[in-house]
Amino acid sequence: MLEIPRRQSLAAQAVSALREGIQSGVWRDHLPGERVLCDRLQIGRTTLRAALEVLRKEGLIRVSQGKLREIVPGRAKPDGADRRVVGVIALQPPRLLPDLYHSLFTLDELRKHLQEAGFQLQVFSNPRLGSSRPQHILRDITREHRAACWLLVSVPRPIHEWFHGRGLPVLVFGTCYPDLPMPAIDIDNRAVCRHAAGVLLKHGHRHLAMLTRGPSAAAGDLASEDGFLEGIRKSGLPDARGLVVHHDTTKEDICRKLEAVLGSSQPPTGLLICMTAHAAAVLTHLMRKGVRIPQDISLICRDADPHLDYLSPAVACYLYSFETQADRLSRRVIELATTGVLLLKYRFMMPTFRPGETVGPPRR
């Protein structure tokens, strides 16, 4: 008897049920119509069509005249059915990734969930992937290692461009570029930074600055810039101004760029900083210079990290559950590795703002 798919992994279970039906001879020449299959499996047409597309890519079925889905003879075991590896593409090994605690925790949880599902996690890191032409490296990796799916972690645009439209099952752990849509899971950086600008404006700040990576920043950082400027633009305050300052992520350049913007004719009284390590560099540099926080300048960090809890004053930031995000990422990776498709393309989390002690009204 055909097993009805369990609701916790509908697409994956639908593929398994259909594949089992084909391999066991429930259907011999062609599959029944969509209505019959939906009734039998108790699923909707969107889920069914996604599952059928997986079987088509595996070569188990083909669409013939009249839109009948024929069963391909001699394909009892689909190509790649023995692939039990999930490949991670990263410029650096996990211990050197940005937001170290978050990256290591997430990958460790993902590895654990994948092992429980019968998959292995393999990280492919190479600094040369950061070049403007990483195509030959990616081609060699994906040819040599026929992974069930690929996970992109903190990689630049050329890698997104290579994977986009290639037909490989891929998930972005981060934000996609608008013109390169792929399945992704991330924090809603645009909404977070729009909110942060609003918080600073609400406290009376009118000259704001955002310190971020650049100019070839990741898609999440670009979305952050857009949200920050959008929050200022849509505030309706005619005297509100925003400046985006790019740095090369080193402590020296962060401090240098900070000194330059604070020494300008209209220095900002409110700062938004993206990464937690960069926030620590800014906070300690300002305190060394005798700048009082928040009396002289207010500061908000877009990201969160347990290490921020040890800073004094407590940094205003955006909190979210690492465990929840790791669990959601794991479920989506397993679904993609099992079925080759994801029904829900994007999944964004909106963190909770923690005011901390680094935001206050500007000194008059």
C-alpha cells in the first residue's frame, strides 16, 4: 500500500511515496492524473507538482503528449540516489568565518541533524573562491563531489552568479542578490536596519552613519544599507541625514574611518554597525578617545552575539534564537537534499530589539 506522506516533511515524503510506488510496480506505464494522486496522497497540487518535478529530474518519469507522465523503463534507481553528502561552499574554514560563534554553532547543529537523517556535511573552503572568476574551482568541486545539495555560506556575488540557474540544488544561508533569486534563509537585514534608523531618529538624532563592509559587500550588507537609508528617507524628517561608511573589516580601517566621519563638518550622533566584532572595535575605540556613550554618541549593532553581553555599557542590538535558526536551516537543507526542491523559497526571521545602554538622546 502507498504510504501517505507525513506532514512534517510533505514534499520529501511525497517524493518518497511516488518513487516507492514506481519502483514497487504500483504504476507500470504512466502515473495517474494529478487529481487522483492528490487524493491518494492527501496533498495539494503545488506539493504534488514539486514532487513530480523531482522525479522528472531523476529520470524516473517524462511528460508525453497529452501531458501524461510516463514511467521511464529501467530506471528503478534514480541517478544520485546514493548521494548522502551536503556540500558547504565557503571562502574560509568555519573557524575563520565572520560571526564566529554563530557560524560554528549553526554548522555544528546542522551536522548533527544531517547525521540523524543519514547525511554527511562536508565543507569546501578555498580562499581562491573569493576571486572575480571562481568558475573553474566551483566546476571542479561540483563534478568531483556529487553532493545531494549545496549550501552557500558567506560567499561573494560571483559564486551566487555561478550557482544561479545551473540546476543544482542550492540553498543560501544568507541573503540573495535581487537579480539572482535562489532559496535562502536569513535574518531580515533590511527590516532590521530600517528599524534601527527609526530608533535613532526617535531619540532625536538627525545625523546618522552606518559602518559596514564594502564596497563589494555581501547581499545581506547591501540589503542592510538599503533598509538604513530607507528608514531615514521615509521618516518624513526634513533634517534627517544618513551616511554609509565602508571599511575593509580590519580594526585599523574601522577606527580610521570612524575618526574621519567623526571629524567631519557634520559628525553623526547615531551609529549603526553591522557585525558584533566591529561593534566591539568601535565601542572600545570611542571609549579610549574619551567619547561618552550614549551621552556623546549612540550606537546600535545589527547583529547579536553572546560576547556582547560582556561589554559595558550593554550594546543595543537585535536578538534572535540561534537554536531556532539552526533548526529551520537544518529542516530546509534536509528537505532540499532529499527532494531536490524547496516549496518555500525564502524564509526570513525578524529579531527582537534589545535597547541596551548605548542609545539615548543627543547632547544639545
